[in-house]
Amino acid sequence: MSESSRGFESPILRSSSSDAPPPSIEALTERLPTTIQAIREYFSTGRISDDLFRDTARLILASAQPIPP
């Protein structure tokens, strides 16, 4: 079931289509300033996409609750 068929449509994805070019960094910065700043800070220390994957996996696994028997 897609998000739109459940009544939820992301405002970020709503304005995009497969034929539309991706938004510019300036447009994203205007729409999502806090997110863009966080991304810049994260990667400014020399981190790469592999680091982001590892850090995200650690956060997910650290917050996981054990499944009761």
C-alpha cells in the first residue's frame, strides 16, 4: 500500500515527478534549512556515506528492544 493510498503524502515528494529535475541545493536549503545544516555539519569532518550507514545502523540496533520468547 503506497503512502498516498493511506492518506499520507510527503510535502517533499508531492512536488516531484519522474520527469521533473531534482531540486537544487538552494531550493532544499530554503525548504529544509535545519536538515541541510545538519547534513553539512555531519559530513564536514570528512565522513562519507559509509559512515552515515554505519552510524544509522548503530542507532537502530541500540534502540531495538529484544523480542520476548
